[in-house]
Amino acid sequence: MIFRSIEAGLNSNVGYKRKNNQDNALASRGVYVVCDGMGGGKGGERASAQVGACFSQLAEQPSRNRTSIEHALSQSQQQVLELGQELGGIAGTTITGVVLPTRVEDSVHEQAIDEYCYVINVGDSRTYHMRADAEGHWMAESLTRITRDHSERQNAIDTGEMLPDEANRCIPRNIITQCVGAPDGIQPDWYAARSTGRFIICSDGLHAQIDRELLADVAAAYGDPQVAADMLVQSALDAGGNDNVTVIVLDICGKSSDYSANDDWNVSKIDDHEDIGDLQESTLQTLRAVQ
């Protein structure tokens, strides 16, 4: 355990083109997740809310491990699957975000934080990370995308079938290959990330609306995480606001004299049947998320 300050900002907006907001987010007691619902009408809205409720229960637990998070995901999958059956179709939602192994209190500024946290992902919402310099200023150039989209576009890029620019032109961004509530089930991605720095957790209403450079610049420009979340949402609205947009900005920081330690930030994908405690420190120090 390491004593760090922890603060989070959250903003969600329906945007200019949608009738209702199908996004849902939770930023409480060490659980910080964004869900982007889909399913038409109220289906997506209800799906994302149901998953948010399952993770609210997880947030109340004094500690979490992979088993307890998997239980929350399994419960979410079952409930959204049943919702789709009730509505006569498929209801679904993405989920991505950060889960701390030990519950923290929202009203306490500085408290004991585990050295590593979980980052989970199903779908095409995203979790990013940003480091600070020695003076504690966030560095736009350090922005790292931790998660990989579960989408046809990302698959084409990852397999080498298409270069990113070609895939962006030829494959619609909203063709996803996984969502909570899919009849074939889910295979979440799991990561272990060092619990320090700024995490940006967002629906595709942000990352599909503004480019990476603007996202990094805005996220780095504001020290207060709530202001950063507000300005990221405003940037998406200024760019057209074509979708619901939800952003959590989570800051986990040590003393100002410790900011240089952020140079050691690292993240590793957790394989099946592994947990944070199973990973060797030497492995974690050598792996970085792809940009």
C-alpha cells in the first residue's frame, strides 16, 4: 500500500443528435467505469444503467480481485441478455475503466492505494493514461491508450489486413465485436496498471469525435480532474456532438516530489486465469500499452 491522493471528475452529455443519453458512468469508492449502451429506444439506456448498478455493488465491497470483478461482469451479462430478450431483440453496452483492489472513500483526499489497479474493457469505449512531469504538470505527449477496441476496424488493423488510415476509411467505427449482453457471451480484456497518474475513461462519443492530439492537449491542460472532464466533453460538443459523450478523469498522485516516479508507470495485459498478484515485477516494468 502507498499513500496517494485520489480525485475524479465526471461529465456526461446527450450531445446534439441523440434523443436520450444511453451512456452511464460510475466514479465512486475505487470503481471508475463508463458504459455506452446500445439497442434502440430505451434499451441501451437501460442496459448501461443495469451494468452501472452491478458495479455500484462492487464498489461497496471492501476489496476486489479478479474473481469479484468477473462476478460483476457475469451478473451484468446475464441481466442485459435478459433485457434484450424482454425487448425482443438485443440490448447491449460497452464497459471500460479502472477498478482499485481496495475500496477508497470518496470524501478522503489522501489514503492508502494498492500499487496496481485493474483496467477492464468490453467494446469500444476506451481507457487512456497520462503521466506528469517533475513539476506535476500533465504531459500531453505521454498519452497512452491502454485498451484495444473490440471492433471490426481494430481487428483489421491488428491483423495487418489494413493500415489504420485505410481501415478508418473503409470500416464504420460502430461495428463492434463484443458488448455486454451479446448472445455469444463476452471475453473481457484485463490489464494491470500501476496506480499513479491520470486515467481518462470515455465513451466513443469523445474519441470518435475529436482526434488524439486534441484529446491529449485538453486532458493535459487542466489540473483539476473535474474541469478536465468538463472541457473534454465540451470539445466533443464543439466538434459536432454527434453522439452521447461521457468522460471520467481520474487522478492518482503522490507527493509533488514524487512526480518523477511517473516515469516508471507501466501496464501489462493479464492473461486468462491470472490476477495482479501473479505477475512478476520484472515483467510489469518492461511492458507498455500500444499507442
